[in-house]
Amino acid sequence: MKKSLSLLLILACILCLCAGTALADQITKSNAEDRLYQLLEEHSNYTRDQLKNNECFYDKVLKQWVLSSNLINRPSDEDGLIMVYMDGDGNFERIKPSEKVSVLDQIANDLIRCTHGEDSYLLLADLVAQWKPRLGELQAAVDEAQQSSSPSFVKANRYVKLMSLDLTMPAKGSLPIDEAQRIATRYIAQLDGWSEEKAAMFPLDMNAYYTPTDIGKPVYFFKFKQYSYSDHSLSEMDEYDQRLTDLFGDKAPMTISIMVDAMDGSLMERPIFDYAPIQYFFLDALIRTDAIIEAGQGN
């Protein structure tokens, strides 16, 4: 008798667990997202139309539904990520609101958006215009990082140098930037041991228009780089890596930085190559560190 009761209890527990899981799946598939947004609006000042949904899922470990969303118009000093949690019955658990981020994190996030692609010269000009009024705030963060011996100091110091540059839209009379890029690519292809095929292996990563202090005239800056796994599939990368090996052996550069005169396209200095392991920070060639200037002079 006792054995039968024990078996019945075990069976009942299993059925309850299965029912709970089935209910979780059912709610998740039907209206979990709507319920989570409803709870968000009830327990915060956010509304659904302010957010872009990332994902909605049932966490089997927490036994909770989770909604991850981003603010569409994210304040510059916040990360914009909002998380909403509810229990297995659809009851409110908690909200993780958008959190404040440091000024260094703010500019780092902005740079990710502005330093990759053929329109980076436009985005960088706009970014510098936005940040110049905050240069004092940024410098204070750099000074604090230096005093505390923070590892972020090296990057932060470069951010200040970037925002001190006169990055603008190309002036009237300048070459069209796409023409300047073709000229820059041709210079690379004409280097000893190079060819058009080799130069074509490195797509544009970043461009800019400005007047470097040590150059004294307007230039177009171009940075080319190898393909990355973030932009291409594994099969594409395998094929690309094989082509690199066929063309360069184990001596393919990771990046190539080059400047040409914005008015006539003449080469301003030797192209600068960076090899693995990477020697330069991704902004170094643009902000023109001492090491970059020496490399451009062939030292």
C-alpha cells in the first residue's frame, strides 16, 4: 500500500512538472511578450513604442520569462538595455532599467558606429562636432584614469586626441572621396611586391578628411583591413584566408593606412602596414602618434 502511494506521489510530481513546462511553452508561444510589455508599462515609465525588442525567452534555470529590449532613442549617457522578468504564472518579478555609462564608454560606443565603412568620414565629422563641447569632460575622465593607473588610460587619451582633430566634411574643390580612394588603392598596388589583386584583398575599414598638424594641408585618410569573422561566414573566411596565404604566404598585413592630398591625390607619405600581432591602436594612424609619423617617414 505504501509503495503504491509513493508511486502515485512520484507520478503526480512528474505530471505537475510536465504541466508547468507545457504551460511555460504555451505562454511563451502565445502572449508572453505582450504580458512582459504590459508589466513593463505598469512598473516603469517606459512604453512599448519606445523600445526595440531583442528577444523574449523562457529561462528554465530561473523559471522565469525574460524580455530584453533596447531604447530606440537611447540617451547618450545610458546603455539603453532594459530587461523585464516575470514568473511562471505571469506575475511581475523585476525590471533591470537602462543604466548610466561612463563618458569613456559613451565615446567608445559612438566610435564603434563611426569608424567602420565608406561613410565613416561623414560620421566622424559629425561625432567630433558633437563631442568638442564635451572635450573638458572627456579630458577630466582621462586625467582620472591616469591618476588611478587604469588600463583604460591609453585608449582614453587617444579619444581626446581624436576629438581634438579638425575632422570635417571635404572642402569645396577637393577630390571626390571615392576617386581619392581609387588613387590610394592604386598607390598600394604599385608598391614593390604588390599588385592590384593583392591590394583588392583589403576592403575599406575607415576614411576621414582633415588637416593633420604635421602635414599642414587637407588630406584624405584611408584605412584598409583584412576581412573579419563579424562580417563574413566561416566558409567565406576559409576561402579568404587561403587566398591570403596564396598571395602573401604568412606575411599578409592586418591593416594598411594611407594618406593622399585632398586636392590633387598625391601620396603624402609611405603607406603604413600593421602586422599580427597588432602594433598600433585602431585610431593611431588617424591621430598620428609619434610611432605612426616615424613609420610614415620610413624610420
